[in-house]
Amino acid sequence: MSTGKLTEAAKGVYIIAATPFTDEGALDLPSVDSLTDFYLACGVHGFTLLGMMGEAHKLTAEESLSVVTRVAARAQGRQIIVGVSHAGLENVRRLAHEAMIAGAAGVMVAPPSGLKGDDGIYNYYAQVFAALGPDIPVVYQDYPQTTGVYLPAPVFERLVDDFKQLVMLKHEDAPGLAKLTRVREGEKKSGRRRVSILVGNGGLYYPQEMRRGADGAMTGFAWPEMLVQVYDLFVAGKAEEAEDLFDIYLPLVRHEVQPAIGLALRKEVLFRRGAIKSPKQRAPGSSLAATDRTELDSLIARMERRLAASGRAHKLAAE
């Protein structure tokens, strides 16, 4: 099924997919299938593959494309965004074109560490757009906590004005709510395009970002149905109900964004929910101690109690 290319109209939850490995560290393609099915059952609107939390840097080029091809064949028409960030511009170009051929709707590019100044950011992306050509839609991944590159709103607006293939901002600046508002206010200028904004950071600021004009989430929280339900409630005009639901999951949202063991926690939950066969990361990776698992048990039990009390009974196992 053709999904079409990514556009400024993209909305909803584009789940950042984990990459499953076997206990021995091999890429687990059957678990890629079961994980894709799990995400679809949770109601996601699209997929983001080979993101920073997807262990993309541990995959060979051949493995990366096999993941994209595998998900594209099973995604039931949902759009797929593929992370193609790389220190070398030629690698960005090659990965982007191969990803599009494999079934991607667009690609995501983060600035390389070390870019300096407004002109440095603008000129780098001008080179990216020239290398990719006008037919590949691009998502700007704004994650200064990792890249060290801060994106001022006026620079992003220059890029939007000058390059039509820039269709989305992956908003992960923190604190970044004021920037989100600045971008949305700037779009009221005559002739300026309104681009899609999906938010990350594990969903920590999701309700506030939705109130400020975000179009949905692009993150990998291990209960994606919450992300979808909160989005649906906001779209239906039920912002308070959306926040109430989010609050039930907030302790786990917060717990999962820990820098050292966040991915290990996320994969453990996906493993427990039957989405993947092993919670292992490809080396080097973090692992959970017995105390970490006990803490996770307690947080999940608390969430289950609060969901039941709210009338939203929930089963840990995948349906």
C-alpha cells in the first residue's frame, strides 16, 4: 500500500520504534514483525525508525535497510520516517535515498555536533537539502541535549521559508515550550507555511506541548496507547480529560527517560508486553539490576491501580 510522502499535514503519534535483538546480539527480524504489529494494535499513526533510541548507530547499513523494508511491508499503510543523521553528508544522502526506495515517507536529520552559530545551522541544512534534492521530505530533529546545537526559532523559520522539503520539526528542546509557541506565532506571518510539529523527550511535556500547538508525539514510550489516547482526546476538545489520563502514566514516563537505563527500561516493558522476544540491547548497552526491576514492578502496579480506579482497566500483556 502506498503511503505517500510526508507533508506539513502530518499529525498523530509517530512511534519511535525500538530495534529488537536476540540475546546473542543479532538483529531479530521476527521481533521486528511482532513489534510492528504491537504498535499498530496500540493505534499509532506512523513509525519513526533508526532514531537515537533505536540503536541505529549499532546497525550495519544492510541491517538498517532490512529493518525499514520489514516494517514498510507490515505497516498497513502508515507512514515511516527514517533517521539518516550522520557526520558525513554523503552518508546522509545515500541513506536517505536508500530509505525512500525501501518504503520511507520522509527522513529525519539532526545537526552534527559542533555546528556554530545561526549561519552554521542554516548552511548545513542548505547543503543537506541540496544533496537530497527537492523530492525527499525532511524532518529537522531538534535535540540540543544530545547534539549540543541550539536551534533559534528565527533560523528554523528561515529554513521553512527557503526550503519546501522541510515539512516537520521534531521538537525536543527542553525547556522548549516558548520556542514552540514562537514557531506557531511566526507561522501567522503572511505567506509562511505551517509545518508539522511532533514532540519527543519521552512525552514528558506532551499535554503542555499539545496545548501550545503541537500536532502529536514522536517518541518511544512503551505504552504507546496512552500517547494515542491523549492525542485523540485533545483533538476531540477534551484537554482536561487528556491531562488526567496522562497523569496516570506520568511516573512511568518520567522513569523511562533516565539517561543511563532508559532504553533498558523501555525494552523490558516491551518484552513483558509480548512485543519482542528479548529485552537485550546490542553491545555496548545498559542492563537492569534486580532493584531496577523491583522499582519497575512497583510503578507498573501503581499505574494499573490508578487506571482501574479511573475506569480505564488495562492489561499489561499485549492484546
